[in-house]
Amino acid sequence: MSCVIFSEHQGHDGKRIAEIRLNAERTLNALTLEMIELIQPRLEAWREDPRVVAILLDSAGRKAFCAGGDIVRLYQSMQGEGERDFPMRYFMHEYQLDYSFHTYPKPVICWGSGIVMGGGMGLLSGCGHRIVTESSHLAMPEVSIGLYPDVGASWFLNRLPRGLGDFIALTGCAINAPDALYLGLADRALRTELHDELLPRLLAQDWQGGDAGRVVSQVLRELEQESSPRFAELDSPLRRHRELIRQLMDRDGLAAQVAAILSLELDDGWFQRAQKNLANGSPLAMAMTHEQLRRGRHWSLKEAFQHELVLSVQSCRQREFPEGIRARLIDKDNRPEWMFGSLAEVDPSLLASLFEAPWAEHPLKEL
């Protein structure tokens, strides 16, 4: 069985909805290079096909849309097993795919139910119609494995209300459906059981008018209205804490921000989990994250992906990222031996070197 299933569904008027289904339920649909290399040419072909009016991106199983990237294969490569240039190839093609979704001329509908982390956030963020459900759990938890939020996060986190993007990046906090809507990281909240109704309703529409985006919006609007009572009952913890987070992040420098978050005593499970993520995270990853978001404040989307490729490839040449993967996902002892014991110990020259391109000509210059 293929790791990605492609289908074309024909409506009553002859127009088609193309479907991309991630099909790796056992690994929570983590995005592999094989998946990426299968999806990219299909997107390009459908772009030119006048019969295809919209794309539906979803996944197998209900537990996760996409829980991240191909971390295990990245780890093997960094350990000297397999292809040495795999990290470069993987991140380059992943960012190309994400950018393709962001700039796609036809409506792309993403059903982001269940776990949506890392690479999954890259896919979801690129789509024009981003759906979340009552089971959606969005996060950018890279600080816990010695990396930083990539897949365009330098661009989309910098467009959130003041302080919130930095807090999300540093703590890897959980974002549910109401919070995703509040932040603008999702467009519609639909009940999980409406998944099987979405495609038939799309196929029943008249697509001859020419404005496919309006047709998609109308269908999703109707489904959202049917779903609204379910979401009225859900808490919105990040929105509830937005003023507190803004105050915590209103500090001079990263060390002061981190100290403010960790020192706060608050009887709130959501906030305490965010504190724990930060306390156990990599000091180098925190410094990388802070610097990346600072530099990227005014980058275009294209510039964000170009700069992220530099930092991602350079991160794979240090021991922090593979050590984080080992501790969290391979050995699962949850005792990473970080390169630095605190933010104060992070070597400024090492940090600066991570932002220096290791090539004369940028591989994504034609993005």
C-alpha cells in the first residue's frame, strides 16, 4: 500500500476534486521524503488540469493528520547511517512542497484533525482552507528535540498577536481548535463526524461559475454552522491567557522571558505543561528560535523558507538535534545531554555560525 493515496472524484457537472491522503497511520502520518516526492508532481499536474477545481488534503486514521517529519531517517543520517546528504535533500524538498501549497492557484482544503505537529503544521499552514476539529492538537514542539520551529513558522508565527508566536515557539504549547481559530492558524472548526460529508457536498456543487474558492467557502460555512454548538463548549486556553503571555514576553532579552515564564506559579494544567516543555527544552534550541524569529520579523514567505533551510541543515551538523531525537524518540529515556546547561552558557559564536549558509549558491534561490 502506498504511503500516499491519490484519488480524483468527479462531480455531477464533470469537474473533479483531487484528493491527497497521507497513508502512514502507524507512524501518525509523519511526512517522509517519499511522501513529499510523490505529492509534488501530482500537485503540478493538477495545477494545469482544467477538470480539477480543488484539492482535498487529508490522512488515514483519526489519531493524527501529520505528527511531524521523518525524524528517524534524519537521525540515522546524522549518525552516519545511509545517505549523508539526506537532511539537505529532505528539508529542501519539504520546504518546496510547503511553498507550493502556500502559492497554489486552486483551493486546497486541509482536514487537520488529531495531532498536527512540525511538518504537519507546514502542510496545514500552506492550505487556503484549514479545517480543525474537536480532536485537533496543534503544536510546534521542536525546542524539546534541539531544533527550532521551521516549515515556514518563521513567517506564520511572526504574524500572530504580540508575544504569542514567541511563546508558542519556546514552549511548544498545545493549540486546540478554538485557539487555532483565534490565532488565525485555522479557518474553520468542523465536527469530526462531518469528515465523510465534506467530499459529497463538494461534488454536489456547480463548479462552472469560475470562482472555486467561493464554492468551497460556502460548503465549509454551512458545515461550520452545523458544528458551532460543539465548539462553544470547548475551552480556549491560549486566548484566555493572552494578556498574561503578552506580559511575560514583554521582557528585554530571551533569558528574562524564559525566567518570567518558568517562575510564574499558576494553577492551570495547560500553562504548567507549557512550562514543563520549556524547562526541559534545549537552551541552544531556545537561542536559535529566538534569533530566527527576531531576524525573520519582516521576511517574505520565500525568504523565510530560504533562511530556514540554512538553519535546518546547519543544525544537522551539530550534536544537539540528534541528541534530542535520541532522548525523546529513539531511546525514549527523556534525559538529553544538551550541549549547554543554560542559556547563559550558549556559545554566541556557535549560535552565529548556524545562520551562515554552507553553500555559495542557495538551493532554494528559484523558489
